[in-house]
Amino acid sequence: MFGQRTIDPSPGTHYRSERVSTVNGQYFFATREGTLEGPYFTRVDAEREIAFYVRRMNQANDIIESRSF
């Protein structure tokens, strides 16, 4: 997928991949920012945290954009 987020300096290619991975029976998810978040006990927990993470990032971007005026 080729695109640009509002915080990206230039357009780039983003490849869709599985965000949730398992390491030693614990679940983690990868972010576009290159971090690995976790561990979580179940895949359901990790997927729920992905939704929370995306919401927090969107809220942070909204705050940054509102202060730039």
C-alpha cells in the first residue's frame, strides 16, 4: 500500500502484515513506529490493546494539530 500519514515526511510504501506475534507463549504487536508492544497473555488481549494504541495515537495527533495553529 502506497500512502502517507499526516505525520510522515514523505509518501512511502507500507506492507500489510500480521501485527500480532507470539514469543514463548506471550503475545506482542508491532507498530508502524517500529516498536514491539507487550507482552499480553492472549491474542484477544493483544488485539484489544492494538485498538487502544491506535486511539491514543490518533488523540495525540489531534492534540498536536490543534496546538499548531
